[in-house]
Amino acid sequence: MKDETPVLHVLDVYKSYGDKLILDNIDLSVKAGELCTLVGPSGSGKSTLLRLVLGQELPTEGQLLIDGEPVGFPDPTRGIVFQRYSLFPHLTVLENVCLGANLAAGLIERRRRRREIRDEAMGYLERVRLGAHAGKYPHELSGGMQQRVAIAQSLIKKPRILLMDEPFGALDPDTREEMQVFLLELWDESRMTVFFVTHDLEEAAYLGTRILVLSQYYTDDRGAGAQRGAKLVADYRLPRLAASTEVKREAGFAELIDRIRFEGFSPDHLQHVREFNLQHPDSFQTLTSREESAWT
Ligand SMILES: Nc1ncnc2c1ncn2[C@@H]1O[C@H](COP(=O)(O)OP(=O)(O)OP(=O)(O)O)[C@@H](O)[C@H]1O
Ligand SMILES: [Mg+2]
């Protein structure tokens, strides 16, 4: 059944830059409607993994599939929102959002559909509550508003998966929290599939229906001389409690964050690769023959 096909499927993916191994046999399956957050120490390869899903870069080895099809060059099946600089400064808010649709449509269709695209873009601007600001330029908006335009610009392409790389990282704490609540409301309405990278554990635990931990801090039996990259060392299913930010103050929330910090962020506490905390029902881990032979 089509519904059973994961939106994103990553199998035995390795990524090296030069002779430096960054991602080390990543396996991941994400179902439709999941709001997946990815955390990990700086430099563990979170953005690298996102770029592979986007198709901006190729894996050194392994496979990435969107709806069962191999990932190609960036196309409208994947939307992306970066920390900043997603908007064109010389275009109005409305034009910026239209551009998202324009890039997705061909030239002839674009001419024919100009009016339609503008209406559609206005619809998305209303959804991100910026209808009243359509004629402004990006520099006339606050950081949070600019990021909402960037989200609208991505959503108009109707991506199968929305990729976000530290989208709220440049915002002040209050605006950041407002944007978190906003994203959850948007997700509640649409149940879109989201893959959200952040190095803020609290943000990840608050937003995610699933939280993945990518880390270079683990141990295995490959010996001291082996080249190691980051692996997914933990994978949790989280209860989607409420959009209220009150949960951030609860004891269970702080405990989860402490545990994740321990599992992925502490160079002194190395978990063995066979004992990763892969609790999510879709989680899986295949060992390659190279790894198996090191363990037998
Ligand atoms: N184009 C590149 N060429 C060479 N090395 C790269 C390239 N891109 C990333 N790297 C290296 O790959 C590693 C992972 O980088 P990446 O940006 O994916 O980490 P990250 O987890 O997103 O970190 P941060 O939390 O700081 O954003 C880093 O050591 C980085 O220096
Ligand atoms: Mg990054």
C-alpha cells in the first residue's frame, strides 16, 4: 500500500569529505505526518544529512529515497527553510512567496497561472498570519516574520517533506518560543512531514513527535585505529502533549533532555553501538559486512 511507504528512507548512508568520514552508516525511516527533530553536537553532521535529503549533495555510499524514489537534485518534493537568507531582499513578501511556486512551475505555466499563483501565495501568507504584510520588503519585517515568509515560500511548493535547519536559531528567545508554538499549530492543521534540525535540545524535545540523536560519541569493536563518523545513537517516540509551552517546565521533560545529553553529547560516556537507545517503532539499524566482520 502506498501509505505504508515511508516518506523518507535512508539506508546505509555514509558521507565523507576528503578522507574525513562524517556520517557512518545512517539508517532511518520516517513516516508521513511525523515531526521529526534531529539533535547532535556541533559538527556531528546534522546539516550534512539534511543536504543529502535535499539532494544538494550525494552520499559517498548508500541510498536515500523519498516516497520510494531515489533522491535526485533539489525539487519541490522537498522544501527547505534555513536559519536565515532564504528570502530575496529586493522582492516583496508576496513576490518571495510567489517565487516558491514559480520555481516549482514551468515558464509557460507560470505565465498562464500568474493570477492563480498570487492568490495561492496570499493564501499561504494568511496561513502564516502575514496577509497584512504582503507588500513589504523582508528588511521591514522582524526575524520571526521573515522566517514565517520563508516557511510560506516552502509550503507553496507542497513538499512531501519540509526540511528545516536551525530555522529559529537566529531569533531572540521569546520570538523563538512563539515560532515553536506557531510551527506546532501549523503542523496540527496540516500534519505535514517535517525534518527539523536544531542543536537546542529543549526545542527538539518540545517540537518533535520523534527525536533523533546524531553523535560521534559512541564506541564499537572496530578498534582504536578505525575511522568513525557520527551515527544515530538514540531515537525516541514522543507523546504530543499540547501546544502549551508549560510542558517545558515539567520534570519528565527535563529528564528526557538530560538523558539525551548523556546519550549524545558527552564525550566521556560512550555507548556501545549495539546498545543504542533506538526506541521508536520505525527505528532500525543494519550493520554492514565491514562492521559485522569487526564484531565476529
Ligand atoms: N563542504 C564541506 N567540505 C568539507 N567538510 C565539510 C563540508 N561541509 C561540512 N563539513 C564538515 O563536516 C562536519 C559536519 O558538518 P555539519 O555542518 O553537517 O555539522 P552540524 O551537525 O550541522 O553542525 P552545527 O550544529 O554546528 O550546525 C564538520 O566537521 C564540517 O567541518
Ligand atoms: Mg548545521
